[in-house]
Amino acid sequence: MPKYPLFKEFARSKFAKDSLLYVASSLVVGFLGYLFNFFVSRKISVAQYGELQSLFAILSIFGVYSAALGYFIVKHVSVFSAHEDKEASRDFTGYLFRKTKKPVFLGLVVFILLIPFLSRLLHLSDSVGLIAIGITIFISFPLVIYGEILRGWNKFFVLAFISIISAIAKLVSGAGLAIIFQKASAISFSIFVAAIFGLFLSRFFSRKTIGISREQKSFQNWKEKYFPERNIRKTAIQIFIFSAGIILISNLDIIIVKNLMSPDTAGYYGALALVGKIILIINLAVVAVMLPGACADGYLGKRPSSKHIFGAYSLVIVSSLVLILLYSFLSSFVVNLFFGSKYLLQAHNLWLFGLMSFFLSLVTLEANLAFAKHEFRVVYYLMAIVIAMVLGGAGFHANLREIVVVFSAIFLLGYFAILSLNLSRNGENKNLSVAAGA
């Protein structure tokens, strides 16, 4: 017998190869993102940089419907992929485009109406950046549909290629806008340029993967074949709430800081949080690879593979600890390298931002495992974390260090709560299996 069978089984698996590929591509995308911030942060003031980060956070928060749509797609397409059923994927794609037209239009109208309120809430210098964010949100819907079809079919090499090209587009356009305008609102249009590239490429490759043509007529036989007893609307609502929780816990911190603290402090927070969240970006790549297989297992009523859970945890813990140590011992070097000397005042807190991202990664991992098993009670835990962030930020924001410690403690407690939920659910499943066998 091999000495470490689980480790060897994981190392030889397709999951390990896909994870390493996606993590590697995330590192490349992260490096391109570093170049973007390296250039932009030197062209604009600390306060303007904080404004830029708050605009990107607004994009993530108001992109919750897109995120929910992504979870909904991968939960279904992973099942079609497991059965090698391209026809079901084509039918499902047509269904998605029909059903998202009205919500997309209504969402755009609501966002436009909210622009004056958001501008005041975040103390923005102008509203032009919010217009760029609104346009990007609008085109993100077809981008998500095509991109998540590729993920459901485990096309991680293609997704890596698309991510890298989009990051290059963001870097080039962002650098040009920073040189010309030197304002956060103008630079925010770089995310729109990146989305256009991503949409074109994901549309091309997804159509090639499942064989969509212009003459393709869409039916709904995927419902009868795979989800005859499922209430699609109920599932969609549950996924929307789950996605809202995931998006909020990942992006609400900068909104809270921007609202409660000075513009310069928000700028420092945005810069250090961005470096710290390199950990989260890498770990999200691991979760992204794990999720399709876990969802397919959940559809069959099985627990996610122990091999996949072991591999995901191993990659998350190792990558996080390595970067936290780097942030601890080389904080000034890293911050100066990324953003320049004007951000060194808070560099000693960088390791705390890394620790916060590590705890957030663990929350995200366990929450996605719960999602894959149809354990939607996890949404209560996510919403509790959101409420705790708001209350904790309101009560403890005397300085940068204090608010980061508060957010870190909230994420750690949230992780243990969701872990307990998953473990108790596993125990229930095991007992049901034993009873059934008896």
C-alpha cells in the first residue's frame, strides 16, 4: 500500500492538473493585474486610488445577479457535461437568454436610478465611473452565460486563455486612460474594455464546445431529462441569495471603509486589500475547478469526493501560508513594489490583510461545498457574516489595523460555523445511508 494514498490519488487526478492550470493562469492574471495597479497607482493620488477600488467593489456587488446566474449555470451544465449531453446544453443556453432579458433591462434601469445615491454614499468626485460600471454590468450577462458553459464542461485551459487576454486588455486600456485623464472615473472604463474581449472569446469557444449555430432552435428537453422534480424558480432564488452572500462578504469591506473612514485611509485600505486578496484570487481558482465535479456529485445525492476536498484544502492552505509569510517578512518591499513609497505608511499591516483573505478563502470554500450539496441553509450563515461586517465596521474603525482585525475575526467565526453545518450534514447523510442499507 502506498504510504499516502489520498495524496497520491489526488496528485494523479485530472482535478489536480486542472487546479494547477487554473491557479497558474490566476497567477498570470494576477501579475497583469499587478502591472495595472503598479502603473495606475503611480499616476493618480491615494484618494483617487481608493475611489477606483470602491468603483470596482460596486461592480462586484451589483454583479450579484451575474454571479447567481453563473452558479445556476454551472450547477446544471456540470450535470449535462457528466452525461456528455451537448444537446441539453444548447437547449439550456437558449432558455437562459430568454429568461434573462427582462431582469437585465430592469437591473440596468435600477442601477441608473441609483447613481446619484451611490455617488453621495461613496463620496465620489464625479459619477462618470458609475456609468462605466453600469455598462459593464449590462454586458456581463452574456459573458457569464458563455463563460460558465465552458466551466461546466471543464474547459479550464480555454477559460485560462480568455482570462489572460481580458487582463491584457484591461492593463493596456487602463494604462492609456491613466496617462490621459489621471482620474478613477476614466480608468474604470478599462474594465468595460476587458469585458468586451472576454465576451467575444467566451462566445466563440462556448459555441464551438456545445455546437451552437445561428439556426439552432432551443427546446426544454433538459428539464424532462435531468431535472423533472426540481422547481427551477425556487432553485434560482436560492442561488441568487447564496451568490449575494458570497459577493457581499468578498466586497463589502471596501464599501464600509470608504463610507466610514477618510479618503486617504480608504486608499491605503484599497491598496493593501488588493495585495492581500491575491490569496483569495488564487484560492478562488481552486474552488472554481472543484465546483463542477462537486455539483455533479450533489445532483446524484453523493458527497463531494474526499480526494477533491483534500486537494482543495491542501492547495488553499499551502498557497495562503506561503504568501502570508511573504507579507509578514517583506511587507515594505511588496507594498513599495506594487504601489510605491507613498503607501509604505501602512505596509506593516499587510500580513493582516493576507490573513483576512485566507479566512475569507476558507469561508468561500466551505460555502461552495454546502452549495454543491444543496445545503442552502448556508445562506443564513453568509447573511449573518454580512450583518456582522456592517456592525463590526461601524463599531470598530478607529484605525486601519482595528477594522482589519474585526473583519478577520468575523470571517474566522463564519468559517467554523459553516464547517459545522457541513460536518453535521455529512453525519446526517451517513446515518441515512446506514439506515437505508439496514
